[in-house]
Amino acid sequence: MDEYQLDYFKENGFVRKQCPKCGKNFWTRDAETEFCGDPPCVSYSFIGAPVFKKEYDISSMREAYLSFFEKHGHTRVSRYPVIARWRDDIYLTIASIADFQPFVTSGLVPPPANPLTISQPCIRLDDLDAVGRSGRHLTTFEMMAHHCFNKRGEEIYWKDRTVELCDSLLKSLGLDLDAVTYKEAPWAGGGNAGPSVEVMVGGLELATLVFMDLKQTKGGSIDIKGDSYEKMDNYIVDTGYGLERFVWASKGSPTIYDAVFPKIVNELMDLAGIEHAIDNPEYAEIFSQNARMAGVMDISGQANLLQLRKKVADSIGTTVEKLQRIMVPVESVYSITDHTRCLAFMLGDGIIPSNVKAGYLARLVLRRTLRLMKELEIREPLIEIIEMQIRNFPEYPEFKERLDTIREIVGLEEEKYADTIERGTKLVRKTAQHFKEKKEKMPLGEIIQLYDTHGIPPEITREVAKEIGIDIELPDTFYSLVAKKHSKAEEDEDKALKLDLPQTRKLYYEYPEQSDFEATVLDVIEKNIVLDRTIFYPEGGGQPADHGTLSVNDYVANVTDVQSLNGVIVHETDSDFGFKKGDTVKGILDWERRLAHMRHHTATHIVNEAAKSVLGKHIWQTGAQKSTDRARLDLTHFKRISEDEFKEIELRANRSVMKNLPVHIDWMDRIEAEKRYGFVLYQGGVPPGKDIRILRVGNDVEACGGTHVSNTGFIGPIKLLKTERIQDGVERIEFSAGEAAIKRLQERDDLLNKASEALRVSPEQLPDTVNRFFEEWKDFKKENERLKAELAEARVKAMMGDAVDVNGLKVLAKKIPHADVEELIKVATEFSKNDDVVAILASDKSGVKIVVAAGARAQKLGVNSGAIVREMSKLVGGGGGGKPGIAQGGGTDASKIEEALEKGVEMVREKVG
RNA sequence: GGGCCUGUAGAUCAGGGGUAGAUCGUUGCGUUCGCAACGCAAAGGCCGCGGGUUCGAAUCCCGCCGGGUCCA
């Protein structure tokens, strides 16, 4: 391909070669180089043989990189959070380019600087299993990068300059440039594609230089792996230099972990009581060998791991078992080191552990870390290690600010995990015992169930079951089996109708206080009307659409819904009148509805701000919905909001109202706004477009497209109604504002008044009185129970004489008026304590109730209470059943009671007589 | 966002249309110089809430509330 025939290569004595192993092309200065430089074609040669002229640590390498590019015309940009707040398609920041997607890369929004350089912390959890084991995998890494956003006709630099910069950077670090190969590796991903070169040194991929200039397009002329692409107008230099790998290459340590965080690895080794393995040359060689071999293979999954172990064991002349004994604890230490760094970033950037979304990922890492710590018998609290990491990052002072919150979160998470494990262990014991008694194997379904519904990892199930004495085999594919159980949600089809109409002028922004307007009809699609301008707010940002009327002369149609389709606003009406293109219509808003929405919307911002000030900086809005009579606001928080906090939020929100703060609205350049206010702007979601609407009320600043009152005083009272935990880690606050709030308060008063009237006490006395009533009610119930038992005894004595003799059995058939089932049962049971008595009782309470009880001897003779009751009940139009000793039944026809009793006696006679 | 599990005595749980149970804990009595242990006995339940089905619901169905958990 011509894509790679760079002038720079030609002018600097590079030769293009084809790797005899993988067949890929690569460029090198050294004509002797045979292979492409990429594992598995070659293996690591830098371990024990550092490639730069001196050793760097994380911060000195980062600084060397950024200042190099600064010197070469790039502007240094601060890092973005690891939680991708500005995007709704990914949770975590996975690459430096992710910072600039989608609006900068699409060309809609200019970059914060151009060209720019950045060192962006990224988190990828895809290879979690390999972390610690492969010697090179990390969940968290910094992607150093320089980006250049070009437009046709406005090119800043492209491929040649990019490779040149890479070369000179490497040279400035003291690399012998003969040692580097640029491997051709076309790149595609996320709807974009382009040529790319991988920068290989010593068998390690230090960087990737991507030249993104294609976008996936239907019917595009360029075909890559079956998808068609087209050239973009804007084309982007997207580089990624692995900071940790550079550090590793500069030190040549056995593993990346030893290179990047030697201090923490050492401290953890101490805590775990493990010998400082890497100081021991013999051990260092094992880990070097392991990293070299892992470098050339995929080690995901048990089978692959075992294969690696075997290779390493063979190469140093030992057994797999011995090797495992040495390596596993050290690998765990590496993992913990990596994971706690990951947690420092996640929690430091404000992720709240939860069972959904990014919070779930945080919990996953956290629990994995706790498990590893337990295995190593590290008793130090997790937070201590995370704090160690935070102290180790003086370049991220923002983490220290949040330390108190982080401490509380980690503490709570540790407790939760301990609870889960404890509950889990009990459950597993029980389940295992069950199968042991049945002398069966524990079925796989059961183990999946334990994991799926109770969160008990299969490893723990196996361990606990072993104690009970049951062996369990776990398939390698366990986790994919679980995944299979959960079907995927179908994606809705995109059926947005395309309108070839100009953007509607948004009068609701220009005249927020106005409730009527005139406009021209641009199009009519059935009952949907498009105007050139409108004052009707379309549904969006959690605010419902405006209602009102549209009229032409005398004809009036109701507007029932308003939607915005890419800026074209469509009014859905109930009209059967033919609105025509060109008509001038008069629109009138249902102002009460709109006003209620405005109040609730501005109130939402105020409550959000109040919640943040009461609960802490980690509070982040995850959703909100307004209506005319209430609004709700979902916030990330790691525990339930207490009653006191609830009241305090309410109080502070109302104080903001009483201050009558002005509501400022400005349209701002997106990048400018992000720079000034940060990503807190995107509480309510990420709006599209170059310019965004910024709303400021008090200390709250958000990008918001909603309609608002001009001063907080217009909101009126804000009444918090309740909090709810909609998900672990997400609290929902419901409230009403303005007139709706007053209505709520009145409704509550009504409830209180009704309740106190019913009890004839004042509302103040209500709690005490209700309490007393409830206690008394319980006492009476018990009393009643006791009296019934006494009464039953008395009745038995009184009625014994009425029994008829049936072949030696005493059969008593009697109607006891008004008795309820319980009474009947008590009496019947009392009778049947006599072995030879059969009691057949009935009452006429709410229809017919029947109870039959038979003494022990009667039962032996074949009297079956259940059968008798069944037959009797049929007669009275119902059903019944029970055990031979006692049975209940009933029906609806009270006039047949005598008949039923006779039937009962007859049945006994049939059996015995 | 999509599932699944779960709510019974102070605690841990069993039962799963037909008189609400076990163990521990509590209280009393016995035994003891006293304690522990043991023996006997008792107290302690809106079976989460509201509807429905049924002669009858802790149990089945629906809704709500609370707790847990998995997947994306």
C-alpha cells in the first residue's frame, strides 16, 4: 500500500521489509533486522538490557514526554477524568483520543488546542485475568499522546512529521534508532479507520501512531475487512505512547510492575510476608523468563496459563508446582498494586461503587482486590493501600481532597463484601449439605444460581463444599455460561423520520416568559405540524413537552405533544382540520403547565446543588424527570440519605429560593465552557453541538436546554417528598415545587387531620395514641385467643353429653352459631383428644364453616376427617379438606347446615357401622 | 436498562393452601456455696404492606415497599 511510503522513511535511510514469520511489512534503518519486532515474531530483549540512556520513573518520563512535544509546537492539555463524563457510549476513558470524541473528531467542535499533547490515565478491564501474571498487563495506564486535527486545506502535519517526532523523541531519550521498527498495522475501530504504524523496540510495542482518515460509510469506496469506508474531510493524528511501557523499557526490570511502582510492590511484599523476590537474582530470572514467554502468547484462561507455566518451568528446570508456589503470591502482590492504583483513579475521579455501570466496574475491581488480599493474608485495611497509592501521586492533588469520602466508601464496601461472603458461605453450606444428604453431586445449575443471585464466586462455592465433603468440578467456561443465561436486549430500530426542513427558531429560549406567538406553517404530516418558529418546548432534558393550542382564524387545535427531531420541532395535534403550508397560525401555551415545569426544572438544579453541599462532592446526577406536580432527581451516593440530611437538603434548597438568586443563561463554546466549569456541566447528560447552553444558579452550573424561571424566588416553596434507593449507589429524591408543593403540604395536613379526627386526638398526640392502640390491639388479640381456648374447653364439657354412639365411637355433630373457624378448630381439637371421639362442627359465620376432628382410635377405624369435610362442604356449596385428624371446609349456603351435619354422621356410620 | 433471589419470634433460619415451627438468645423454676453445664417451664409473631383467587392464604396470582445479586 502507498499509505506507508513516507518521504520521511525514504529520506532517512529506512528500508521496507517483510517479516518472514507473520508476513507483515515494516520499516527499519537497520537492513540486518529480520523480523517485524512484534511478538510472537520476536521476544523481549529489553529485560535486563534497558533501551534508553537512563532510567525514568513515571513522573520524570511523563514530564520528558510532554515537555518534548511542548518544545515542538504542541500545547500541553490537562488530563480528563477516568470516568468518561462527556460521553454516553462508554463508561471509562480507554484512550487519549476518547477525550475528543465524538465532537472534536467529527469536526463539529474545535479541539482545546491544535496540535496538543496530553498524558491521559486510561482504564481497561478487558484483560483483568492477565494482570499480575503476564508481567506487562495493567488495568490502569497513562496514554501519552500528541494529537493533531487536520482539515482539508488546513493541514498542520500528517504522517511524515508524526513519525519524525516519534524518532526524535526516542533519540532524545537516548535510544539507538537502529533498534526501532515501524510495523505497518492498519487500524479500524469505532466507525473509523486508517493506516497506522506500531513502534516496536526490544520486542515491546512502545507506541502506536494512527492516521485516522476514514469513516465507515454505506457504499463507501474503500473496503476494509468487509466494511466500506470513505475519506473524511478532517483527518486526525491519533498517537498513543504507553507511559508505563516507556518506564519499563528504561529500566529493563523483570516485570512492568517492578518498573512502575517499586515502592508499593515492596511494601506489599512486606505486608504479605513474602521475600523480596526481585532482589534475589534467581527469582528475578524466573519473572523475567515468565514475562518474555508471556509476551509472545495469549494467557487468558486457565489452559493458556498452565501452558505458560509449563514452558517457564521447563526453561528453568523445575516443576510447575514449585514454580506456582513461588510465583502465585508475587503475582497477587502485582495485581493488588495495579488494582489499588486503578481504585485510586476510579474513586478519586468520583465513581461510586454500585451494581450498575461504571460503579459496577469499580466494585468488581475492589472485590477482586479484597479477595487477593485475603489470599495473601494481608490484614491491612484496603484503604491504607489506596492511600499509599494516592500519596504516591503528588501530581494528582485532587485525590487527596476526596480522601475522606474515599475512606468512607472503601470502608462501607469492605463491610458489604464481608456480609456477602458470610451470607454466601452459610448458603453454600446449606446447599452442599442438602446434596450430600441426597448423595448427589452438586449440579452446575446450582453453582451458577449461587453466583448469579447471591454473588458467591464459584471458587468459594467449591472451597466451602469441600469442607462439607463434596467435590465440585468447575468448567473453564463458567463465566460465559452465566453470561449466556442473560439474554441481550434488542436494540430499537432507528426510525426517526428524516425531515428536510430548516431548524425551527426557538422562541421559548428568546422569550421565556411569553405564552403566545405567531408563526408560519412549513409542513403538515398528518396531524403533525412544523412551524418556522415556536414557543412550544419540545420534550427533552427530563422536561415534558408544552401543551396548548394552535389556531388559524377561528379553528383551534390542541397541541398534545412536541418533539424535536434534529432541531426541527414537530407539534402533534388532535386536529382534523387541514392546516396548510404557508398558513399563519397563532399559538397559545398552556401557561400553568409550562410554569410548573419551569419551577420544577430550576428547582431541580437547586436541589442538586443543595444535595451536593450536604452530601459531598461525589454527588452526580444520573437522571432527572419533571412533571407538573412533582420532579425527581437521581444522584450517585454510596449510602442511604438520612432523615437529617434530607431535611438539611430541603432547608438549603429553600434558602436558595429565598435568596431570590438570578438564573443566568449563556450560550458558550463547548471547549471554553468545559475549561471554565469542568465536566460537572454534564450532570444532565451531554448535549450535542459546538455551542452549549450554560445555566448558572447560585453555585450550580450545568449545560441545560430546559426552560427556567428568571429568579429562584419564582419557584416558590420546594417540598422534598421522599428518597428512594433505585439502585445500589443511586439515590432518588422526589420533590414538588411551587403550587404543587403547597398542594402536597395541604394533602399531608389532610391525612394527618383525618387520622387524628378518627382517633379523636390532636395531631401532636397521634404517634403516642396510635402506638397505644396498636399495643392494646395486640393485647386484646392475645386475650381473645386465650378466652376462645377456655370457651372451647367449657363447650366440650357441656356438649359431650350430646354425642351419639356409633359402634363404640362417640360422634358429635353440632352447629355452633356465630363461631369462627378458629373456635371450631379449638373445640374440635379438644374433643379429638379423646381417642374414640369424632367431632363434626359447623357454624353459620359468613356463609358456612365446617370443622371435623377425629380421635386416634376413630382414625384407625377409618374415619377420615378430610373426606368427611369434603363431602359436607359440597352440600353447602363450597369445598374443603385437611388431614385425617383434622380438616376444615365451608361454603356459602347456610340453609343446608343441618343436612351437612347429618351427612357427616352418616359417613362415620358407613365407615364404622 | 434487563433479569433472578429474598422478606416468618430479639438473632439465624425451616415450612410452602387446612391449628405458625426449630435452634440460639431472654425470663422463671430446679440443680449449685457461686458460676458454667444440665433439666423443666414460660414469654416472645399484623408470616413486609395492599389487593385478588378460595369455604379457607404465611403459602398461589397481581401491585407496592425493603434487602441482596448477576448481566450489559
